[in-house]
Amino acid sequence: MTEEMTYAIQDDYPNDLAYCYGCGRLNKEGHLFRTGWDGDQTVTWHTPDDVYTAIPGFVYGGLIASMVDCHGTGSASLALHRKNGYEPGEGKEASRFVTASLNVDYIKPTPQNTPLKAIGKPEEVHPKKFKVHTEVYAGDELCAKAVVTAAVMPDTFTQPT
Amino acid sequence: MTEEMTYAIQDDYPNDLAYCYGCGRLNKEGHLFRTGWDGDQTVTWHTPDDVYTAIPGFVYGGLIASMVDCHGTGSASLALHRKNGYEPGEGKEASRFVTASLNVDYIKPTPQNTPLKAIGKPEEVHPKKFKVHTEVYAGDELCAKAVVTAAVMPDTFTQPT
């Protein structure tokens, strides 16, 4: 697994649900996070732009939270897709998940100008809900640990109340 | 308390620690979050730009996590500043905090084009560490609840390893 992600689940999100600032392939101003399988683990690579600083030299924690968030929903979608018999890149629309909860422990300051790798393990806790356990590395350094609980997007999410 | 925040703790961060993408007053490309007191509660107002979408019509969860993150470190700084006898706007440098952990429960989808208000209660758990309990409202709607644990920035944070 390199920084290139050939098949990402975000490529298979329905068009109208592909505008997420974090991971929507149609939101060109966003981060364009892409999440795929590496064996039975999920992976998202990202090298943040310099503007995403906490203090100069270190990555902004909100960027890491954002990466973990979309990695979590993407991992949940990957897991449900595989459970249904599909892999990303096969042209089958994937289920879109939303985040129910996001927990991030910042282990150590995250250096800038270093590719970040989020590695996740999705765990089914309900047929429509997954808990994704994630570690974020900068090079070999474990910088953050996170747990995201993601649920299949409810119909109520499709129109503002 | 209106959307105008006259005295924000971020105005009193040291110059070299005021480049945070979320709340650094010197990072003009960032969100420029500003956090101040409303009685014994802390408040951050923010209306996200349209680009920060989850799906069209709703705010990106990573933006909410970012807002809560900086609101948390700002609230901790406000609390320590007050404990030391100071209020923002008095020209006394405030302590800069970093996030140890960030927990966000997304209660309901957050509508766009609506001012968001984070309201926090800082709780001292150690002389250099505060737990900040926060609620995020869009208008009258409670959209997210969060707990941030923030610690005074260690010296090791000032240079990349």
C-alpha cells in the first residue's frame, strides 16, 4: 500500500452525496480524502497543506479530526459494501454513512510536511452502524488514536428541516 | 451576547502561537474562531462558509469538530486566565493550550447558513488541564455535544522533533 489509492469507496458514493468537504470527490475545494482496503484494514492517506497548522511545524488538530471523521464513514461504507458482496471500483453505488460520534486522542504533536496515514478496523455493532477504530501515523510515529461510530445516512438527512 | 465578540482570548495568545488554522488571529486563511466569556460560560460564534458541507444543506462534521476543538482550548485558556486574575482584553498574554482529547456526539444534522454557537463550561481537572463541556447550537437547535480535554502547551510542542 502506497500513497496511491487505486480504489476508494468515495468514488462509489452517489453523485448527490459526493460534496462532503472532507471526502466528496465533487467538492474540489475540499480535502478529497480517499479511503480503501489494505487487506482487512482500511487506509486513508493525506498530506495536509501548510496552512493547516496548529502552531508552525505541527498539523492542526481539527484537520486530523476531519481526516479521522471521513476515514470513519468511508471505512464503515467499505465494510458494509464488502458485507454485501462488493468491492470499490466495481461500479456499484456504496452506502453513505454519517458520523454519530467522533473520539480522538491526540498522542503526540503531528509534524507537518509528512504524509499521514489513517489505518482503521471497522466493527459492525448493528446492521446499519459500524464502530471504526483508527490510528493515525506520521511516518512511523503514532500521533492520534480515534474511534468513530458511523451510521447509514437516514432519509431525514437529505433535506434541511 | 450577540455574534460580536468584543474580547476574545485568542487576541491575547502570544504572536508566535497565533497561527492556528482554527483560531489563530494571524492565520488569515483559517476560520478565525474567537472565544470569550458570557458570565461563567464560554462562547464561540461561527457561521460556516457554504463550502463546508457534509451533503448540500448541512454543515460538515469536521468543521464542527474544528470549532469545538478551538473553542475547547480557548475556553481552557479563558479559565486559567481568570483563575490568574485576568480577563481577555487587558493586554496580558494568555496561556496556549493543546487538545489532549476531543469527543463529539452529533445529535442532529446541522443546517447551513445558520449562525452556530458553541457554549462551554470549563472544569479544572489539574492545574494545567481543563475539561470543557460544550454544546453547539444552530439557532435554537442543539446539534452537537462535545467534551474537550485541553492541557497547557508543553515546551516540546514549540519545535518539531
